[in-house]
Amino acid sequence: MTMQPKYRELLLDDDIRRWFENLKAKSVLTATVALRNLGHYCELTKTT
């Protein structure tokens, strides 16, 4: 069994994916944390 990233669907958006890839070029950890923070914010505000 493999774990699925909770906020993977956010990366389907072209702008978010580009933002994530630009962050990831410098730091994978920073990019991952930023994506999780964005996903958590979207959950709290009930936005996509």
C-alpha cells in the first residue's frame, strides 16, 4: 500500500503546478510545506 498526498489534486491547476515546480527547484521541502499550507487554507476557507 502506498500513501497518496492529500493535496495532490491542487497540482492539476497549471498555475499552482508552475508555482510548486519553481519552489521545488530550490527546495523540495519548502515546496511541499507550501503546498500543504495552501491546501489547508483552501480547506479552512472552503475554496479550491
